[in-house]
Amino acid sequence: MRQTLFLLICFLSLLGSARAEPVRVFCAEALWCDLAKALGGAAVSTTSILTSPRIDPHDFQVTPDMARRLADSNIVLMMGGHYDDWVPPLLSAQPSTSRHVISVASLAGLGPNDNPHLFDDPEAVRHMVEALSTELTRHLPDDAPSIKARQNDLTAMITSFADRLKKLRPQTQGMKIAVAEPVGGPLLQALGIEVIDPEFALAAMNHDDPAPRDVARLEDALREKRARILLINPTVRSPSLARIEALARDSHVTIVSFDEFPEAGQPWQDWMKARLDRLVAALGVHG
């Protein structure tokens, strides 16, 4: 009897040890790992790569340690849409049939020329939460009820933010702004705000010199105050952008700063609310 009890205890201990192995999640951007932790809790182990909005993802360089961490991962979360082009070569160099890759751009149906800043798109974030919840449940079937409950909480939060955008849209519809780099695109689109310089902004994102006609068009709009504000990404800097910002200040056009993504650990809803609050205050609307 004692021997049987001892064997049973050993068996249960082995099960506990096996269950204690966390799901390893590799995130190109820290926000996705924050969502993975929110869904999976202690059963998830995460590795976040881009953890500060001061890092330009288009210029990012991979280290050997990052490659090893990706190779050991069960789930890879990325933006896609040419936002984090350093990830696909790593995946190709270290193929694994057991590793699942979730691309937000693919979930959102992003086109080849669409704005890849999907952190600003509540629907894209909801798609990521849904896909990630499904994959975590596959790895952690015993945790399915708690994962589903957390998914519902996150979905309700995302819906609440999207509802605020809908309520603001009648006030912001048709407003014209200038954008130094196309951060915030989906948010502006949801508000019905018109960006007057999309070609200039796209060139800035790709670190290209904007066409002289696009520069002249933007400068004229700022001098004549046809743009209510100038939206900037503090991470992206260049002499041409510095000149545009100086012109906006001289023309008394309000400059609003939008980080590209939140700091690691900052909840998506808090980050989005702070940015939206700054935007509506600069535009002079309420809600």
C-alpha cells in the first residue's frame, strides 16, 4: 500500500513538472507579449524584442541571442506588412513544424501598400487577441476557461475604445492635419481625419527623400494653416523633418507627438487613451 501511494505521488509530481513548462512566446514587438501575458498569465514565458518606442523597427538589427530565443519558441507574434522584415529571415533560417506564427497584418488583411501601424487599429488588435487566445488554448487546454474569460475582458476593453472613436467621429470628420510620418494611420481613419501629405509621410517612414513637390505642398499648407496640427513620430528624425517641425512652430501650428508603440508593460488601452486625449485636445474637440 505504501509503495502504491509512493508511486502515485511520484506520478502526480511528474505531471506537475510537465505542466509547469510554460508556453514560450517570442514577440517582435513588446505589445504582443503584454497581450500574451494578459491571456495566459504565469503559464506563458515571453521574449519581447522591440520594447521601446525610441527604436525604429525599420532599422532594427538582430542579435544571435534573439535568433536562439526565436528558435526555442512555441509561438511567434509579429506585425508583418513590412513593419518587422527582420523576422521572416529568422523563421526561414530556423524552420519548425511545431512553432506557430501569428502575423497581425495577415489577420487584418493588410494590402501591400497599406499603413502597417496596426497598433492603432482596435480591430487588428482584437484579431490578434482572438488568434492568440486560440493558440494558447491549444497549448493549455486545462486553462481554456480562464483564457476565454481574459479574452472577453480584453475584447470588451477594445470595444469600449472603438466606441469612443465612433462617438468622436461626427466632430472630427473632414478635419485636415499634416503627418510627418504615417504613425496613427488607422486611428485617424477611424476618426474621419484627412491627412494632407500622405506621400511626404510615406517617404519619411521609408527613410527616402520626399519629392520636392510634396515638400512644397506641405510647407504651403503649414504656412497657410490649412493643417490643424502636425503629427510627428519622435523616433523618426531627419533634416527635412526638422525643417518641417520648425516651420510648423513658426506658423503656430500645434505639434502633437505620437509614439509608434507603447513601452513594454504599458497596457494598450492606457497608451491609446493618452494619445487620443492629446489628439482631441489639440483639435479642440471633446469626448
